[in-house]
Amino acid sequence: MKREKLSVLGIGPIYVGIILIVTSILIFLQNKGYFKNGEISFLKTPFIIIGILCIIIGIGLWVSAVINSRISTNIKELKLVTTGVFSVVRNPIYSAFMFLCWGICFLFNNLYFLITIPLYWILLTFLVKKTEERWLKDIFGEEYLEYCKRTNRCIPWFSRKS
């Protein structure tokens, strides 16, 4: 069955909810005294810098997608957005929350929290492939497939030539 419209929220609430809960649990457990041997004092400053950069990237992605690209309007009008921030990452809103949570984890200076890097990326990849990518392929067909060939799913990167 071919889709004829898209959800404005997509899988966002599920993905964002999961990663916010996991991040919160890690912070809660660290504050309760768990993971103490994961705190490395000489990494504190680099981790804080990386954390701040991740948070800034997350905020920038979100603002670029939601405000600058007016994504909710484009979804309602059934337009495939491939310009602006969408030319460097296919899922900038989900990526924004991923970077934001990574940044928060880095601020807590704990090597154990680095597990969130592959964990959040794998979760996002799995959820998006099983839902929104299928929906977009149904609606936009070859145009979407060509867009996928030149634009990364989760990590912002310069467009690849197709």
C-alpha cells in the first residue's frame, strides 16, 4: 500500500524518549556513585570541550531543520526537503537530539558513557530504516533514493556526488 502523507512527528517521540531516558539513567547512576572508575581526571577538559561542541551542533541542527527549513510545513505539503541542513544530513532533528545527548554524556566525564555513541547511532539507524525511509521511498520513489545516495542518514557531512 502506497503512503500518501507523512507524520509530522514520525518516530521522533520514540527515539528522543529512549535516548533521553538512557542519558538520564546514566547520569542518575553516576550521581549515586556508580561508574566512578570511568571518570578520568585528565580527560575532564577535553570531554567538556567535546560536550559543549556536541550540544552546539545539536542546537544548530535543530534550529536549521525546524526553523530555517520549516520542516513541519514541508511535511504537511508533502515536499521532500533536500536543501539547507537537509543537504548535509537526512535526519537533522533526530541527529540534533543524538548530539545533544552525546554532549550531555561528555560533560559528565565518564568513559562508560561513550557507549551511547554507537548505541544512539544504531538505534536511530534501525528506527529510521524500518519506518521513515520506507515511507519516504513509497512517496518520493527514485527522487528519495538519489537523495539517500548523496546524503548521510545521521551524521552531518558534505554531500556526496551521485
